[in-house]
Amino acid sequence: MKSSIHPTNYRPVVFSDDAAGFAFLTQSTADTSDTIDWEDGNTYPLVKVHISSASHPFFTGEEKIIDTEGRVDRFKARAAAATERKEALANKAKKSKAAADKKAAADK
């Protein structure tokens, strides 16, 4: 590992998701000018985030797949059509090979 490429100015910082009313204290190098009085009575730098594990739909179980433009259906239709074309070409190749074999046998 290269030396002197990693930050060394880690300090306690509070990350806060105001939309979810969720905050946690951790070590970080994030720059901020905001501060907050934390539960332990100390004042820490505050970093406000727009989304966290408390408000992200994946973690809250509210994730919904909205396909308003039918993209999934179009993808499935294209995949099915490609499979059909592949099978048709394989059948055509089989018939062509059989015809060539039959003609070669007749020429002998």
C-alpha cells in the first residue's frame, strides 16, 4: 500500500438525515462548518445528508419498481424475438446442411 495517500485528520463527526430524524456519530474527514450538541454533551461537526439507511427505500422495505414506460416488457419482447430468430436460423442451417448432404450423396 502506498504511504501518505490516506487522510490522517480523522475526527468525530455527526451525520444527520433530517428527513428521517436519524443521526449518528462516527469518525470522518468530511469538511463542514455546521456543529451540533450531541447526546453526550459535546459539540461535534455536523454533516447533513439527504438520504441515509433510515430513509432509503431499499433499507426501509418500501422499494417499488415503477415501469411507466413499459421498458421491462419491451426488453422481454426483444429477448423472446432474439431467441426465436436464433432458433429459426439454426433450423435453416440444419435444412441447408441436410440438403447439401443429400445432394452430395446423390452426386456419388
